[in-house]
Amino acid sequence: MRIHRLEICAFGPFAGTEKIDFDMLSAHGLFLLNGATGAGKTSVLDAICYALYGSVPGARQDGKRLRSDHAEAATEPSVTCEFSARGRRFEVSRFPAWDKPSARGRNGFTAQKAKTLLRERVGGEWIEKSGRNDEAGGEIAAILGMDREQFTRVVMLPQGDFAAFLRSKASDRMDLLQKLFGTERFEAVERELGLKAAEAAKEVGGHNGRLALLVARARAEAGALGLELTGAPDAGSDLELLGWLEGAASLRATELGGEAETAEALRREHAVLLEAELARESRRVKLAAAMRRKSAASAAAPVLEHDAARLALHRKAETLGGQLKAVTAANTAVERSATAMERAAADLHAAALADVELAHTDPAGIDTDAELGRLRALLAVVNERAADEDRLAALAARSADLTAGRQQLLRTSTDHADSLIALRTDMERLQTGMQPLTQLAGEAVLRTKEAMAADELVDVVRRHGAAARKCAAAADRHLKGRDAHQESRQRWLDIREQRLANAAAELAARLETGEPCPVCGGTEHPAPVPAAASVLGLAEEEERAREACDAAELALAALSEELAAARQELAVLAGQGGDTDPAEAADSAKVARAAAAEAEAAEVQLAEARARYEDLQDRVAATEQARTDCLSRIAQVESSLSELDQQSTALESALAALRAGYPSLRRRSAGIGETIAVLERAATARAALEAASARLDEAQAQLELALPEAGFGTVAAAHEALLDPADAARLEAAVLAGRNEQARLEELFASEELVLAEKEHAAGVTAEEGEVDRLKAEAERAAGHSKDLALAAGLAAQKCSALRGLREEYEEQAESGRSQRDKAERLSALADSVRGGGDNSYRMSLNSYVLAARLEQVAVAASERLVAMSDGRYTLQHTDAKAARGAKSGLGLEVVDAWTGQRRDTSTLSGGESFMASLSLALGLADVVQQEAGGVDIETLFVDEGFGSLDEQALEQVMDALEGLRDGGRVVGLVSHVAEMKQRIGTQLQVVKGRNGSTLHISDAVTAG
């Protein structure tokens, strides 16, 4: 990274515009930045830092005070820095926030926000890269590979800070090293390991809890069996306890099983005794019941014989049943016909008085046949005209149907109107909802392209990461090649210097007698310098060293080209956005894909909405057509109703006379029919009475002829012997039941059970009182005891099985949890170690260990320069010795004194020695941070105050070391008040302090001379 140009306007102490051409200052590689106290030397460095990072170092960071108080009120503050890095050239301009005078602003000013403009020179033209503060800052940080904190430590070497770093405690060194090397990821590893260890410990605790729950369940199962735990193993051996409980439960189950079998045998014995006694008791009960039935049958025998005689006489009388029934039926028919004749005559008389159809007749002497003929003729006429009345009713029904249809059509028309309103409302609402969908669908193509671009950016980020690793490897090879080149060049120069020191001997070796000396031209050589044999080979050795140096230079050039190509590839990918954070790129791609999916979904929804809208349009058209058709049908119905009303009026007037006061012709027809029925019933009743009298006479004559043959003298005797069917059936059933009971009793007393009961009764076998109850009680007690023991045995077997399952589950879970416990122990030990605990005897955390490695690199790099500055006396060495009183170790520094061979604390160095050590430490730290930042070449360096503490020799050695920094075209700017420095360094950037602000001037004494 090289600074070419800096332009400052109204910034810090500089009231006007000051321009610094660093390319001019770099002509001699070393320049001095000097000026009076408070002139603004540090402000020049602040301006560079602000241009690159938008802020200044340390406590000076106050954005509202960056503008110069000496500047004109309307002058806008700005800082422009032109620099090159990684083979690319950039210009960044920053404008701090300030209050611009304004007549309309509050208090006469308008607040102006900070602005940034980043440009890159491509093909001879400046191309704008970014105009946003954060975006430009991120791109510059990616180009330089350093944040502001690293830049101020690497490019601007603050000696005071490093002097404090040299003498500080390990914890203070850690703060600075963490800022410079960004080891937060190792702290994140420490936290992650701690979380994983805690999570693993939690899983082990949960697993142990499950094992303890299994043991508790086993104890509960054993407690249900009442097992004594006095002989159980110790509580610490859970698996042995589970095995012991299982064995004890099995033994208990065996004991209870034997007791249950004994109880079951006793139950069966009691059940047999009870069953035998219950059988004897049942036989005694059955015998007693049979004896009672036998006594009852003997008592009922006389009644049974009497009923049998009555039933036999009834059977004889039944032979005259037909004649008796015929006479009875004939008598009944005569009586019924006479009653019917009387009722028909009464009905006819009442009809003659009330019926309009018979109003012209004499109730006392109506000619039934004549009236029947007249009324039947009238009925035919009325029935013939009834069809007209049906037609009138049909017209009325048609009119009612049309009226109902008109009402339905009116309601349908109203429904159509309501539907049209609802459909048009839906169309308006759907059209409103389609507007945002239309906008989203219109963005579908753009969002799809953005999603594709975001996916491409993810790929570019991936390629950028690979290119960064490739570039880092190339930078490492370039650094090694540069070191090899410097070593070969130094060896060539050393051999050359040795050859020049022995030039006289080499010339003397070439002198020949009589030949002129190439130096003085004399032909006499009185005292030539004797030449050693090695002197003669120095020329050849120098030539070989030079060739090796040239070869190393060619190799370095090839490595430089390789590094430049890798950086160019990395820069191209960074220009394409490859330096974007991978997580951010992935999130952006995810968001872009979601946005594209949303737009695609909007297209689908829009198509559905449009289809719905077209459907609603079709439904509106269909509904409007249906409503028009409905109104047309209403008009047709009203016309039909008018025609039907005219036809009904004409027909009603024609039928009114024929109804003769009846509501309708059918009612008059029914009335005539009823009158005809009354007349017909009277005629029929008279004929039926005459026929019934004739049948009675005939039946009586036949009965008189049949009585002697049946054994009866009179009709009354036959009637007396004849029983009612129900009584006859009852007597027959009683006789049959009595005879059946006698037969069953004979079978019952012949059965084996009653025969045995009679023998037991004859033998005097009787049961003691309460014997059955006693046997039942004993059987119930035996059954209950057997059931209880069977349940206890089953429960014991169940508990034994459960304990076996718990033991097996415990063994499985204990085996499966072994890997979790081992993992938890490993994670816990590892987490303790990376936190600086456990077996970590140095109490160094992972972060401290990494920083210790970096500090060791810094000490090695610093010692290379401190050896030269201290004339080979001092080197810096990292130490990881244990700190006192258990403090954390690993970040210690010691100075090694080559004169005494002793190591001592850095606080023992004198002021000048401390300056040299601090400067060496700063330069070494800059080298290491530069390597960590991706191998960015730092071609511009600033070294702050501290030279006044050196004596002349030390200053000379320090200046020689600083001169070495110029190798490879590096520019070094020294900030100092030391007068001798002004005399030694001719190229100077002078800061001149004045009442109206400071100004800058470049002074080149060499050029001026």
C-alpha cells in the first residue's frame, strides 16, 4: 500500500487547501515531518486515517470537531487521499459533517451530513466505485486488508504506545494483540466448547436421572411385594441392587405359588362336600313337592268326573247344533229386519219433512218407487253438468297457480336484483385486490433476475474465498523468495566487499617482472603484497554468488508476477462483490429467492383473480338476462289471469240455477244420492223382513223333526245341555289337565331321583339344621383364601417380570449412555483446557495461546532490527513462564543481553534502549500484522516521536535500520523535533503554525543544494 497524494481542506488546524505530493517525498525514500508543537503534525496523520476509514485514532475521534475553526464559514471541510494497493490505484474523498451557513437554517446554519466518494483509476480514467460511507469504508478495508486499529499500528507507528506495550502486563498486551490480530474466533471456539460441554453434561445428567428413575421404579415394584431390603447390596451399586431385587422377587413368587396350589386343593374339597349336601337337599324338596301335587290330584278327582259327564251331554246336544243355530239365526234375522224396517220408515218420514227433494210429497204415504225414478233422472242431469263445475274449479286453480307463480316471479326478480348488487360488489373488491398483485407480477422478471444475480454473488464469494487462499499462499512464497533473494544478494555483497578488501593482494598476484603496474605504471615491483591462496578464488566465488543472486532475482520476479496475478484475480472478484460476507451473501440470496417466489405466486394469484373476475362478469350477464326473462314472464302471467277471470264469471252464472241452493253441483248430487239411499233402504228393509219371516218358519219345521233322534224331548232340554263354546272349552281343558297331571305324577314317582329320595326318607336320612349354610360358609372362605393367594402369586410373577424388564432396560441404557459420559468428560476436559483450567498448567486459554504464537513471531521480527540498532547486543524473546500467584501466562517479553548472556525484564532498559526496543517492536508487529492481513505490501510508513532519547551512536544505528526499511521502494516518514534529525534528513514536510491556521511546505535540501 503506497500513498501518492493527500489534499486537506478546512480540516484540523489547516484553514485552506493543503496538498502533499508523497511521490515527491518518496524520491529519497526517507523524509522528515516536523513543525512546532501544536502546528498539526499529527493532524496530517489524522487526515490520512480519516480519508481511508472515516474516523481518526483514539480520543481525537470527534466528528463534529474535525472541521478547522480557522476556515471560512462557507468552506466545506474535505480530505482526499490517492493511494495504490494490490496493483490498483484509488482516490477516496471524505467530507465530514459540518454546519453550513444558511439564512433559512436553525440558528443560521444547516447541518450537512458526512459524505464519501471512492474512485478507481482504470484505463487512464477515474471510475466511481461508491458514494456511500459504509460501502466505501468496507471496500477500502477489504483492499487494504486492515481495519483502522491495525492501520494505525502498522502504517503509523506510535512509539509511546509501544513503549507502554513493552513494559505492560500480560493482560494489557492481550487487549492490544486482540485488536490487531482479531482472534475473536478463538474466543468463540472457547465459548462454543463450553456450551457443548454444558450441553453434554446436561445430557449425562438427564441420562443419570433416567437410570435413577428405573432404580426408584424397581424399589417401588419390590415394595409392592413387601420385600425386606436388609440384605440388599450397597446403594452405590444400582445394577447389583436390581439383580438382587429380581432374585428376591422370584423367590417370593415361588413361595406364593406353592401356597396358592395348596389353597386351591382345599377349595375343591369344600366344593365337593357342599355339592353333595345341596343335591340331597334338592331331592328332599322335590319329593315334598311331588307329594303335595299327588294329594291335590286325589282331592280333585270327583269334580273331574262330574265335568266329564257334562262334557259328554254337551257333545250329544252339539249334533242338533245346526238346526238350533238355524232357528236362532232365523229369529235373530226376523228381529233385525223388523228393527231395520222401523228405522228405515223413521228415516223416510224425517227425510220427507226436511229434504228439499221430497218437500212436495206426503210424509204419511210416500210412493217409494215413483220418487226413486224421478230422483234418479235428476241425478243423471246434475252429474252430467258436474264437469262444468270441475272446469270452473280448474279455472280457479289455474288462476291461483298463476297468482302464486306471479308472486314467485316477483320474488325471483328481486333476488336477481340483489344478486346483481352482490356480484358487482365482488367485482369491485376483486379489482381492488388485483392492483397490488399486478404490481408484484410486473416485478417477477426483475426479481427473478435479482435472485439469479444473488446466486451468482454467492458463487463469486466462494471463488473469492478460494482466490484469497491462493493469494495468501502466493504471498507466502513471494515472502520466502524475497528473503532468499536478500540473503543471496547480501552474500554476494559480502564476498564483493571481501574481494575489494584484498584488491592489493589480487593485483600483486597478477604483476609480472618487466610488465607495467596497472595502478602506477611502473615496471619495477619492489614489494608486492603477498597473496593468499584464497584470495585468488574470491573472484570466482563472487561470480558464482552474483549468478546465484541473479537467479534468485529472476525467481523473485516470477513470484512477484504470480502474486500480482493472484492479487489481480482477487481484486477482480472483490470488484464483483466477492469480498461480501458469505453469510450476508447467502442471506441476500435467500431474500432475493423469497422475493422472486413471492412475485411468481403473485402471477398465479393474479391469473386466478382475473379468471374469477371474468367468471363474475359472465354471472352478471347471465343474471341480468334471467331478470329480463323473469319480467317478461310476469307480464305473460298477468295477461293469462285476466282471460281466466272472464271465463270463470260466465261459467259461474250458468251453474248457479242448477245448484238449487247447494254450494256445488256435487253437493246437490250427494244430497240427491242420500235421498235415493233413504228411499232404497226403506224398500230394501221391507223386502228383507218378508224374506226373514219365511226362513224362520222353515227352520222351526226341520228342528221339530230332528229332536227325537238326538235323545231330547224338547227344544228347551237340548238348549240346556248345549254349553257355551268358552265353557265347553274350559271344561274340556280342565278334564284334559287333570288326566295329564295324573300321568305326570306316575312318571315323577317312577324317576330315579324321587325313588332315591323315598329310600332316604324311609331310611330316616335327614340334614342337620344349618348344615348347608355351614358348608357354604366354609366353601366361600376356602374360595376367597385361594383367590387371594392366586392374585398374590400372579402379582408376584408380574412384579418379577417387571423387575427383570427394569434390570434389562437399566443395562441397555447404562451401556448406551457410556459414550455420552465419555464424550461429556472429553468435552469438559477440553473446555477447561481452552479456558486455561484443568490440566493446563500455564493457565493459557486458546485465545492467549494464539496470541502468544503471534507475540513470538513479533519478537523474532523485532529482534532482527533490535540486533542492528543495539550493535548486536539485545534481542527480544517471548516467554511463557508461569506467572506469579496463579495468574495467566503466555504473553511475557524478555530482553536477552548478548554481552552478559542473561535474560532480564524489559523494564530494566534505559531510555534510549527502550526507544530502540519499542521501535523494533513496532516494526516487527507491523511486519507480522502485514502478513496476517494477506501479505499487503506496506510501501508508506510513519514513525512517531522518540528519537531525542538516543545518543549519537544509537541514533546512527537506528537511522541505519530505518534506511533498511526503504528497500524495495518503501517510503518512511519520521515525525520528530530533534535538531540533528533535521540536519540528517534533507527531504522534509514542514508544518508551519500561524494565527490564521497552519500550512504545509515540502523542503528538499538535496535538490536545493
